[in-house]
Amino acid sequence: MKSHASKSVTPERIMQFMWGYAPPLVLEAAVRHRVFDVLDTGPRTIEQLHAETGASLRGLRAVLNTLVGLELLCRDEQGRYTLTPESATYLVRGKPDYRGGMLLHITAQLLPKWMQLNEIVRTGKPAMSVNREDEGATFFQQFVEDLFPFNHAAAQALAGALGIAKATKSVRVLDLAAGSGVWGIILAQKSPHVRVTAVDWPSVLEVTRRVAQREGVADRFQFVRGDLHQADFGSGHDIAILGHILHSEGAARSRRLLQKTFAALAPEGTVVVAEFLVHDDRTGPPQALIFGVNMLVNTDEGDVFSFEEIRCWLEETGFRNVRKMESPGPSPLILATKPKN
């Protein structure tokens, strides 16, 4: 067996990490100056992009060349820049899978707080507590709509797995911390029998209502204002969805929230949990672990959890048949059933 000492050691990975902040900032600059939007209409020279975006030639040259190096733009022999399939799909405003809004969220809302990480690690106290309404409502109101495309495909897969399109009677859906409303909206679009109760802070529900209206299902939504731990969930729901909520709550609050959700479900009802899952030994995956640091920066007790941790909480609450459901997202969904008796 080879020892680590026998391997060639270079600083290459560490040097890459040192410049890790650069790609999202370059992408943000291109998004803000509409580079991808303009190129979606056809190839452009740097001079043409200068005329259409108003950005400086010097600035465009540096950003465009970097994006070519990152393989997010192409440049032909005539010096014209074009989109790649990746940038055409994810970085053009108005496209169904647009991710540019999240780039703006990261650079404007997250990075300034991450710059305090050294002090946060020392004290264990976050830069702000986004899980509290007084600090978090505005924070979430500004970007939850940009999360809609992130969860769209997973919500579609969930609707298929639950057989929503085949429903012949009323299906009551409880969408907790609904945000953009993507989970409830997709289910409602699959069947006219679906009725959704969306719970969130008042200012965030303004976004939920607007998106539900845009997607043509607002007439089948009921909006319940309030904090998750105080709002009235009602009872008799067939499906309850916790879409990327537990990580901001932390372990103790998550367990209480699952108990409240259990009580709100009808017998044989299904709870659905979407989360960034880590391995049991917390050795990966890196994206989920980094998100755990994001919870350190932004919440009082938030964290990331493994499937086994969440499975244990669900079973302790009374749920049965806890299972993973593969989905086209960063992690599988977790489903569990409330027993009949």
C-alpha cells in the first residue's frame, strides 16, 4: 500500500481554491451587463457587445476571455463570441432553467457575510439569522423566486412518483415554507384535484402568490401567514412537503417541525423532505458540506444532515416506510408515510 508521503505533492489544488471566488464574480458581471442575453440573439464581436451593453471594451475583453477559458463562451476566427449549450440553457434571462438570479444572490447576499467567517468560527454566532422573520423575511423575499428552476425538475419527478396526474379525488397538499411555491405549483398543474396550503412569512407569501398566479394555479392555493412553529397547519392533508427547510432549522427545531407535520397529515399521508444530504461520516459530498458552512454563517442552529439522521427523526415521530427517491437535483428526496392507525 502506498503512503501519502510517496505521492507527488503540488500546491495546484490550493492555488485553485485561492482563486475560487473569481468564476462566480466573473459570471455575475456578465449577467449584470446582459452579455448572455445579447449573445442569445446571435454572435457578436467585442465592439458590438460594447455598443449593445454599454460595458467598457477593457472590462468586456477581460470577462469574455475568461468565460471562453471557462468554456462558457466560444470565440471564432473572426473574433465573434457565441454561447455554449450550457450558457444558453442556464444563463439567459427568461429561459426556464435560468440560474443567473442565484448568482446575484450569492454575490450580493451571501459573499459579504462569508467574509466574516473567521469571526463566525471564533464565536459560533452567525452573521445574521435568516431563520428568524425579523432578519430572514427580506432575505428570502429577494431570491426565492430564483429557486423555482432549481427545484422544478425534482418537483416534476415527485408528481410522477406520487401519481398525481391519475388522481380522481381531492388531494390536499401542505407546502411548508413554500417560498417560490414550486412544489405545490407543479403538483397543482398535474391535476385539477390538487388543493395547496402554502405556509410562509407574509412578505414571502407575496412572492408565492405572484408565482402561483403566473403559473395559473393561484385559485387552488390557500395562503397561511406565519412562522412554521406557530402557524396553524390545519389537518387532514394528503401530502406535506418540506422543501429544503430542515437545514435552516437545525436538529432540535427540525424534529419539532416533523412532529407538527405528522399531526397535520391524514392517515396514510406522505411527508416529502428535500435536503442537501451528507454522508453518514460527513466526509462528503463537498457541495453539501460547504452548504453546512453556509448554515453556520446564516443561521443560529442550521446544519446539513445525512439520510440516516433524517430517517431516525421521521421514525421517532411515527412515520413508517422511510425511503429515498432519486430525483434530478443535488440530493434524492426522502419520503415517509403516516400509518393508517
